[in-house]
Amino acid sequence: MSATADRDLEAELASAAAGHAGIPIDAICSGCGRTHVKRARPEEMDQHPQVDPTSLEATDLTSFKHVCHPCGSATWWNPVAVLTDLLESERGE
């Protein structure tokens, strides 16, 4: 069973907590261990700004800083998965 099976990833992406710009990434907060969908720009994860996000794997990405609401501050998030299904649905593919 997938770790994301009991989560509504589309709702997480639509929430303000995900951010407003960037690639949809499933990531773990290094502070509290919470997993949530976040948006991060490729350059925040040591990738070329023009990279095709559908070609990325989580192992290609570095940690990025983003707000964690339970922690109450900006913390480091470790990518678990690039959510290409959400990305493609946003693009209308």
C-alpha cells in the first residue's frame, strides 16, 4: 500500500501550505517528520531552472527550505517523490 493512498494530494497541493510556485513535490519536514505536498522551484533543489520536471526523480533533488506550519517556521524539506501526475493534470495533459 502506498504511503500516499490515504492522502488527498490534490487538496494538499491546492492548500496555501503547499506554496504558489514550483513543481509539486511530496516531501518530509526535517523538523517534525510530517509529509506534505510542497511546491519548489527546480533551482531550489539544485536543478537547472529549465529542466523538464517530468524527467526528475526524488533522488535527483536536494533538500529545500519551505514553511512548515506545525513547526511554525521555515525548515528543510527532503523530497520523497516528484508528483508528475499532479503536474500533468495542472498542465491539462
